[in-house]
Amino acid sequence: MILIAGLGNPGAKYARNRHNIGFMAVDRIAEDHDFAPWRGKHQGSVSEGRFGSTRAVLLKPETFMNKSGQSVQAAMRFYKLEPDDVIVIHDEIDLAPGKMKFKQGGGHAGHNGLRSIHAHIGPDYGRVRLGVGHPGHKDAVPGYVLRDFPKADDDWLDDLLRGISDGAPYLADGDAAKFSNAVALRVNPPRASTGTRAPAAAKPEPPAPEPDTRSPLQKLMERFR
């Protein structure tokens, strides 16, 4: 079994915040893979389903971001999981918008949701880091991540979320390379070749016939030879 937790803040006013991209991702996975309806449990909302033979639980902690670890720990205990059975999907300001990187273990880099999860279950869980860009100064970060994605971001955001959903079965199987490839195919699909075949070489014109300089008598004599 695997637990995939998407991070965010509960409530309609936060729904399109950059900080809520983790919620958006697990919502997309649940819809695309026909998971069970969301229900309140473990201080959050959960949806259960399968990727082939692998059972999976999707979790949206509803403790607010800086207490996400409480909900993740409660779900882990209920399902008897270890930290390496957990994958957390979260916003990442140190990645450009639309970029994704998978990481197993490591630090929390100041992310309040990860900081809380570290405190409750340790650092040995997987992370799907979804780039939302950086506002340019660290003092602007709190306001930046708590603002909605602008409409201009809709296209790349939709591609990224669909890529996460496409790759979710590989994520559940622990195949980070195939997961990353599935995301890349959505975000940067291969382009059709724009090359054109070189035109065929023009055929040379046949040489002009030599002028006939024979006299009428010579032409007549030629016919009877």
C-alpha cells in the first residue's frame, strides 16, 4: 500500500492558491483513476483506490499547511505504513513554474508543510516537488504562495497535473524514472518533425539536335542506300 498526501489549506478561498497545488494534484489523480469519493478521516479527506494490484490512499490534510504532519502521521498509523510508503506532493518555489522533480528523503528547505511532516514522521518519505516559481525576494514568499494562480498559468498547470495523474501508477510502483517521463510527455510533448525533404534534382534538358545540312539530292540518295 502507498499513501500519497497532497498538501494545501482547506477551504474554498484557498482552492486556487499556489500553496494548494498538492490538493489539486491528488484531486486529479482521484478523478482520473476512479478512486472512491472523498470522506473525512485522519484529520483530513481521504480517497482510496488501486493502481493495478497496488492499493493506494490519497490524503488531503485539513489541519492547515503548518500542521500537515498530524494528518499524515494519523493516516500512517491507521494503515500501518512506514515513512518510505509515503509520498508527499507539494509546491516548490525553487523550481520554475511547470517543472517537477521527485526526491526521496532529505531536508524540508523551510517549507512549513514539510517541516511539520518531518517533525511527526521523520525525513524518509518521498516528495513530488511541483514548481510554482519564486517571487524574487524571500520576504515576498508567504504572500506569493497564498495567492491564486493567474489565468495565464492555466495551460501549463493543467498539463502538469495531468502528467502527475498519468504517472501515478509508476509512482505507486516506486519507478521514479517512468513517473518523471510520464510527466515530461505531458509538459513537453515530442514535437512533430518540421524538416522538409530536399527537392529532387531537376533532370537535364536533352541536347538540341544537330541541324541537317544535307542537300535535297544527298537526302534522296540516303534513302536508297
